[in-house]
Amino acid sequence: MIVWINGAFGAGKSTTARELIELIPNSTLFDPDVIGGELAQLLPAKQLAEVTDIQDLRIWRRLVVDTAAALLAEVGGALVVPATLLRQEYRDEIFGGLAARRIPVRHVLLAPAETILRERMARREIPPETPDGEIRARQWSYDHIEAYRTALATWLTADAHPVDTSALNAYEAAVRIAEAVRTGAVEPCDIVQTPAPTGETVAAGVLLFDEDDRVLLVDPTYKAGWEFPGGVVEPGEAPARAGVREVAEETGIQLPELPGLLVVDWEAPAPPAYGGLRLLFDGGRLGGAEARRMILPGQELRGWRFVTEQEAAGLLPPVRYERLRWALRARERGAALYLEAGVPVG
């Protein structure tokens, strides 16, 4: 298992984690900051300059999952991970990737009062390895307090097991966490387990429209980015029926008949992704009553919205948006299209 210690920058995650591995038998410390340091040495300066936080790099999130899984396979037992996660989509991507490897995550939040947190930031010991390093490190912590507040107000307290450390030192906090893990008070995170593909896949998406012809997009918990309702076609399953099944599972809507095909798109392999066929079907227009009966969001979905084609351009990755754009053209013309990487062929 993994015990993930979350909290604001400067909350004492690392010191608490070092105490915790002495209290949980057969446990190992894994600090994702190590990966950030390696990426700072490996990636081109131009790519690093495009982000303000190393967590914004997808390679960091992917390496955290892969490294944690490899460490557990090597040493067994428990992995204690001290790392701040304030963006829910990053938490979902990382925890979902671990769940796909059947690794349960117990999510703990160090939650001192903000006044105490600021005091600890001011007293925080920071190795002066670079000029002005201490000043910049403290400022980094202060600058992220607002993001921490937002996460607390929107998802973090509902997702993690909080430990008020206002009056606790690192050892006392670790004792509380170890006891909560031992007794089961910290339950494994409830997140969908979607195994990573091991080869090319066929995926079926279904476009559903509201009365203004806006298309439904969903925000999955187990991967980054907005998507269409749908999913991978299971072995022996017809793609259109897979789309109907996924719509029912994700939204609660039972389509009365099989949807018509709009596009077939060939997605080329782009390591580590395998690519494959991506099909989009026309699920038709939902009435107001049907839209109100949707059960979103659920275990698999963080959110949903009906959007115009223009709004979709700002939410979908480029190739996925092109797939939608041509699907809408096919719907207007009444004829399906064949695409390769979002571009019509033939």
C-alpha cells in the first residue's frame, strides 16, 4: 500500500514521513521531489521554462506512478510518500494510475490552522544551496497558500483523512497517522481501477446533445483532460454496444437504440501510448428531463458540462477536438468519415 501524506508546502510532510517509516513495519520513504530534481537535469531548459510547477509536466506525474509501483515491487510492504497535491486532476491521475496497478492509496492530510502553518513556514529550515534559496523557498510556500485554501474548500477535506497538527510535532503526527492506518480509519481511496493498455485498443465514444445542440463532455477521474462519454471496447464486444454500455455506466442514461456512426479515427502509437481505433457515435439529443436525470459525476467522473464547438476547443486536446469537429460535420452531412490522427482521409 501507499500512505500519501498531503498538505500545504511547509506543513511538515517530509519530517512526519521520516518519523512514520519508523512506526509502520516494513515501510519505505519515497519522496517525489527526487524525480523533480532529476527532470530539472534531464529536460531541455525551454521545456522547463514553459511551466511554473514541475507537477504541471505530465512526465513527472507518470514517473511518480511508475517509480512508486517499481519500488513497491522491489521492496514490498508500505510506501510513505510526502508530497503536496493541490490540483484534483493531478491527484486523480496519480492515484488512478496506482489503482490501475492494484496499489491501494491511503490519503492523509496534515491540516494545521493557517496561523500555525504560516509560523512554521517562517521557521522552516531550508538549505541555502543557491543564492537567495531560502527566500525563494519560503515565498514559494506563501504563494501556494491560496491554492491550498481552494483545495480545502472544494475537494481535499472530503478526499483525505485530516490530521490537525496545530498542537503536534512531527513524531506525534506520525503516531496519529500510524494508528489511523493500523485501525483502518484511513480507508483506501475510492477511485476507478482502469488498467493501462498493453496493446492497441478500440474505443467507442458517444456524442450526446442538449436542446441547444451543445455536446456533452465529461471529466474522468482516472486520466487527465475532458472526454466524450464512452470507453474501451471489451474483447468480443460490438463497438456501438460498448458505447451504449459506457453511457449507461457513466451517466445513467439508457439509449433506446444503437447510435449511428459518425467517425472512425486511427490514432497512431505515441509511446508510451499504444494508439488504436477511436470511434464516435451519434447518441442524439437529450430532452431537458433526460439531462436532469443524469447521475454524473460518479466514481469515474469528476464533472460534466454541455459545450459549444468553440468551447470544446479550449477543453479537449487538439487531436480529440479535431475528432469532435469532424464528427459534427459528419452529423450535419449525414455521412460517416474516416480519419487518421483527426484528419479526414479518402
